[in-house]
Amino acid sequence: MNILDRYHAMEYGPAPEARNEADAWLAARDFGKALFIGGDWKAAAGGKTFETSEPSSGKLLAEVSDANAADIDAAVAAAAKALPKWSAA
């Protein structure tokens, strides 16, 4: 399984040494600043964002959604709904 397959399946796996494939995959899609909740990309309920930087260089990596309590509640509810099927696998 290559990095593009991992992103598509939202599965975890070992990280590649270089980030070129990941950057290319992300650039080809428009996720914006959405949160991944319940199998879908959703805008943060509060509409706020923040910038995240690479610690070693300070280089800006991305502007991401700032989840609030409503987003957390939605994520927890989605996880609870998915748990029976996920744990049976």
C-alpha cells in the first residue's frame, strides 16, 4: 500500500521518509480547513482557524480548523456510532 492509498483509506501506516507524495495528494484535493468527522469533511462549527508551523524551521505548514465543543461533541457521537462495527472487525 502506498501513501496515496493510505490517505484514501484513512488508515494508519508507517510514515514515508519524504513528504512529496503526501504534498502532491493534498494539493490535488480541496479539503480547505475542514475537520474529518463521521467519514466526512466538515467546516468547524465556530468558523475559527489557526496556523500551524514546522517546529524545526518555523515554516508555516497550514491553516487548520479550530474545533470547539460542538465539533468535539459531533466527533464523539460519530465515534460512538461507529464503535460497534469497528470493534466487530
